[in-house]
Amino acid sequence: SLEKTIANLALGEKIFKVVVPYEEVVELRRNKKYVKNRPYFTGYVFVEMDLDQDTYWVVKNTSGVSGFLGGTTPIPLPEDEIQNLIGIIERPAQVKPSISFEKDETVRIIDGPFVHFMGVVEEINEEKGKLKVMVTIFGRSTPVELNFFQVEKI
């Protein structure tokens, strides 16, 4: 929407770049993996522009824009923060599952050697996308480490 407005009003020489950084996440639906893009900074759009009355008005009146960082007067990001953002945007995508589990939640194992077993979530490692699930095997509770994709919520 903002990019169309920039083109329609011929402001390309004042508004140089519009960026909404995304990351790839994997969602599990009906036992199938789907890769989808999700914003890194939900609700934020980064705009490189020469700030004047025209560019301020165009950005401020874009659908979905509720305000600027810094209140009524936008503040430019320091160069080191811009470089950090560029590093985040340009680094290779790490596909992370967007499934959230809770400790003590009962799950069903849908993949691997314990398929069809039920278990209780003991530990969650969001960073690695792994769970420690307590599974009853031969009458004993046994910890099993599983990927998020190997279990489903009940």
C-alpha cells in the first residue's frame, strides 16, 4: 500500500526503501509441514526517506500505520541499529516451528519409533525445537527427546 502511494505521488526520489523484515517459520497442520513468512517486528515498517512534510504525510496516512517511533516527530535509527537490522534480515533463514507446547501438557507422538504413544511434556527447548516427553514404556515413565514435529497436541 505504501509503495503504491509512493509511486502514485512520484515520491520515489524522497522515499528510497520500505522494508518489512520477515522470517520463515514452519507450521504443522494436519500432520503436514508448511513454511510461512512471519514479520520479525510485528507492526513495524522501516522506511528510508528524506523527512519532509510530504513524506511524513504519506507514511502517516498509510493504512495500518498508527504512528512513528518517537511520537509525533519520527526519530531516525542510529546507523549501528540499521546494520543490526540488515544483519537479521539477510542472515540465512532458520526455520523454526511455530507450535507452542506447555509443561505437563499431554501429547501424542506421530513420528519416530514411539509413534502412537501418548506422553506428558516435561521440558521444552524452543530454541532447538525439541521436547522432553515422559512416555510410559513397560510400566515405567521414560524420558524421550522429540522434535516439535514428532508430536501433536491432543
